[in-house]
Amino acid sequence: VITSRRTLAERSARNYYLSTFRRQFLGETANAYACRVLNENDLVFVYDEYHQLLTAYTMGPLIISNKSLGYQIMFYLDAFKYSQDPYLMSYSGYFVFSEDSTMNEKERIRAEKRRRLAFLGSRMHFIRSLWENKLDSAGFTLKNSANKIISYDSLVIQKNSTEKTIWNKGKYDIAYLSKTSRSAIEVLNDTVYFNQLGYFDPYGLNWIGEMSRQRVADLLPFDYVLK
């Protein structure tokens, strides 16, 4: 067993990396302040000074307690990258949700209300509504750079009953229950897979504005049903 003590500079740097990771990975919404990574010591950080790029990885899953939404999340982090200048923030991985078994009935009711608020207007809500061709009835408006409303057929190709793709590359403004667009979506690839549960290829879409602020603390499981 080989151990070493970190120097004061190393401890200071790690604390800064942890603070940055929490802010960028968990987010800065109300739910994020009630969200904690329980095994932060498992995180390994690498900082590239030349590119001012912070990367993080773990050998096992991150265990995340989200008291606000009443979940515990096992997040298997594939990659995390953050750069302030030029700005870059990306993470990928897969996750498993379980209910927080410590909640009492009142806490469950409050958590369900917060889940509803986290879902409405979220990326998951948008993708599910797009799948069902119900953006308008769900409260979403999608427009191109010429301020023209985008039709479903000009954006989505249905291959079969279980598979659809977004195909029209470009940037589109998204408004939710408002005439003013506060978010945007950029289609990066020629075809981007998505499904009825709200899953989408994370490398095919870039989210901008309000929707880009939704991070792990606002995630919901793909089997979530709006009540």
C-alpha cells in the first residue's frame, strides 16, 4: 500500500476542482443545492494548463443523493470536461435511479411536486413532446433563425414504430409557455436518434440558454411519469 500526503497547494487545487465540478456537474438550480456526491474522494482530476481544461473520471460509479427530488443516483461517469475560456462543458455516462427510502409521506409529496416542476419545460419534456408531435399542446414553440415556426415533418424522420431521428442540422430557438425564446437547440449531426422516453444522443444535440442549465441535479429517470 502506497500513500502520500497532499501538499497545501495540492489540497487547495483539489478543493477548487471539486467546487468547479459540483457547480458544472450538479448545476446551480434550486435542486442542485440539495444534491450531494457522497463519494467525492473517488474523483480523479486532471488539469491541462496549456488548454485550461479540467477533466474528471472515476473507477466506479458516483453515488449521488438528491434530497430535493427524492432520488439516489448511481452515475457511471464516462467523461467530464470543463474549460472556462473558451467555454466548454460536457459530461457523459449512464445512470441508475432508486427512490430515497428515508423519506416519509410528507417528504414524498413534496418531492413529487418538485419532480413535476423539474420535468415541465425540461429537455426530457421537450424530447417526449417532439416524439409525440405535440410540441404546441405541451407549450413549446420551435422557430428557426428567420423566426419561422418549424414543422414536425421538417425536423423528424420516423424509421419505424420505435425509432425516430432528428435530421435537419441547424440552430432553433425554443420558447416554453412564453413568446420569448429562452433556450435553443443546435442539431450537430445529420441524424440524431431519440425515443419516446426522452432519451437522445448526447453527442448530436447542443443545448443553449435556460435548458443548458439543467444538469444532474435536475435529472429524472426515463420511466418518470408526469402525474
